Amino acid sequence: MALLVYRLATFAPIPGVDPIAVSKFLQERAPGILGLIDLLSGGGTHRFSIAALGIAPYISALVIVQLASYVMPRLRRLAIEGPAGRRALNQYARVLTIVIAGFQAIGFAISLRSVRELVAVPGHASEALTVLTLVAGAVFVMWLAEQITERGIGDGVILILACGIVGQLPFGLAVALEQVRMGELGISWFPITLATAAAIILLVVLVERAVRSIAVYDPVRAPGFARAKPSYTLLSLPLNPSGVLAPLAASVFAAPLRGIVAGMGERSALWLERLVNGRMGYVVIEGLLILFFAVFFGLAAFDPERIARKLKESGAWIPGFRPGHNTARYLRLTRAMLTIIGALYLVAVCVLADVIYRSLHLPLPFSGFSFFLLAWVMVRILDRMRPFVRR
């Protein structure tokens, strides 16, 4: 029901905006950065709806708070304090969401001012109403996402993003079929799209279910003690610890970084400008950002010294490694190797489709990030539903 309410909100236009003029305006211009914003918002930007900002401000706030929790000691302590600390961080993210939504709404209103035919009665009152509407819509979508997280079967932010992508799939498919009918697009795009989607989904399922299990010997559970249990337990390290956080962080910072690099190219290096404005420029920047954030989150979220200390205090150890420093070094090297593999995997699944389509000079119906996000959501929902399925 929350997703249904959200989808209805994406079709409600901003008060004072002419929907027919909006449709004509978008048809005359390439999607460009608007397509990226529409993807992050979960749908609704291209219709200039009351949910035009969507979930994008909340995602940006969550990413910023998460990054700050790794570099600021006070937020770091809150992150490891348990539910109370996480609630405090969530409150910071809510306040930051309102601030980000306010700046984005002001920019949105200024953009509408430049195209007067979009607004029925232009003026300061109309701009103030637009800002208020967009901020209220962003806060409402944030609330819906939190309700889905608390009462649903997954992360509300990710489910709203996936809902927006699924809502755009029929329209993207219809446009591609129309291009095939008009002879503007070869029929080869269909098997290429199916093969790319199948490869990404298969890779996501295999990697997201994969863990590196490390045997830990616990003498308390050794045979001979009362209520004896197996003497070995497993310490499981996921291959992709950052999940969708790294691609989301890359998407948040990709557009501003692209503008900065473009400005540098105009002033100094011409090859930088060509890189950014070229067909593959955005793909390269996004891939590098995904690689950076995947390595950063993978290493920052794992504390080998703390785990080694807890094992030593409990009397447990990893066979073949002395408790303490040697165990921490082994865990650090293992986590670093898995993080690099996971980062390369994220770059492959999020950028592969873009590279294939651009190299073959085909229109990009769905981005690699869309394929990855849908596959990741399917894996997580199946994991959450598994206990409820009767075997």
C-alpha cells in the first residue's frame, strides 16, 4: 500500500505547472542529467510531480551521514552503540534530508522560471509554492520509506528506487519497440538486452549469496564440557559488504564531480573536457567512483582488531594463527582481498551494460545500475521471505 501511495504521488503535478507544456518541453530535450535524477528519485521527476525530488534527498543524506560516521569519532561511537545510536544517526539524516530537499527545490523552482510556458502564473508566490510542495513531497516519501523498512519486507529506500525502475520498464520497452518498427533500431538490441540482463542477474545472485567462511575454534564448546556442541564455529565474511551503498554513493557524487572535471577541462586540460563530454566519459567517472566507495565502505565497516580482541578475550582462536596481532593481520588481509573482488564485481555489474550499449552504438534502454538494483532487491526479498515459505 505504501508503494501504491508513492506511485500515485508521482503522477500528481506540482500546483501551477501545465502538464501539457511539461510533456512538450521534455520531448524537445534529451534526458541528460534529468534521467539520473529521475532514477535516484524513484520516478516522478520527468512528470514534474509533487514527488519530483522523491527519495533522492534522503539517499544523499543517508550517504553523507554514513560517510561521516566513518571519519568522525563522535558519529562513529553512535554507529556502534546499537539501536539508540542508529536512531540518533537516522535523526541527523532526517534533518539533513530537509536541508538538501530545500536546496534542490529552490534550484527546481529557478529552472521552472527560465521556461515561462511551464508555469501558468509565474512569480514569487508560484516559486514559493513549488519549493514548499517539493520539500513536503520529499519528507512524505522519506516517511513512506521508513514505514516500509519498519513494517515491510526490506529496505524502504531501496524498494522505492526499485519501484521507480519497474514503473519505467514498460515505457522503455515500448519506446524501443517503436524504434524497431520505424527502422531506427535493429532487432539485435533485444537479444543483447536479454543476454546482458541474464548475465548481470546471474552474477548478482552468485556473488550476493557468497561468503568467505573462516573456521574459529572455541574451547568453551569443545567436547567434554556440559551440553557439548561442535568445537568449531564459522566467521562469515560477505563478498560484497557495501551492498548497494557504493553504487548509490557513486550516483550521488557523479553529477557534481562531472561538472567539476568539465570546468577543469575548460580551463586547463582539453582531454578532461573531452572525457566528460564524450560518450564514455560519464561511464568512466561512475565506474571509478563505484570502485572507490566499494573499497572505502568495505574496509571501513570491518574492524579486524576488535574481532581479534574479542576472540582472544573469549579464549577462541583461528587455527594456524596466534591470537591477537597475527589474527588481526590475517583478518585484515582476507577482508582486503574480498573487498577488492567485491569492488570489481560492482563495477562490472553497474557499468557493463552501459559499456556494451555505447560500444555497439545502441540506445541504452536500461542502465546497468537498474539491472543490478532489481537483481539485488530480488535476492534480499527472497532471503526475507524464505522463513515464511513452507517446504
